[in-house]
Amino acid sequence: MTTFQLYDRVVSRVDLPDFGVKAGAIGTVVDYHPGGAFEVDFGLDGDGNIVTAGLDADQLSPLPAVSTQAA
């Protein structure tokens, strides 16, 4: 099981219709709870609206690192 740290960028593996979050949405871990649950902030649009949703670790994937080196 992957563990996440505060402020890690993550990807939702599931839809969260109550929050308007779709699988593949990118968020930021803002809190964690014993047992592997995390609070994640998701930005839903370009207007700065953010929702916070609770997810288990198995509902999240780490955001792949992007290389900043020039080719």
C-alpha cells in the first residue's frame, strides 16, 4: 500500500459524485487520519473553487513526477 505525506500531489482513482470529483482528478493531501484515510483538496474549475474529500489510500495514486530537464 502506498502511503502519502502532507502536500503530496495525488490522483483520484474513483469518481466522487457527491463532490463533483471524477477519477483522474489531481489533488493535494491536506490531512491524514489513522488507518490510512486522507483528506484531499481538489480544484474543480478555473475559478479557484476547491472541495475537500476524504479518501482511503487505495482510492489514490501518486502523481507521476514530471521531468524538468530539457531534451
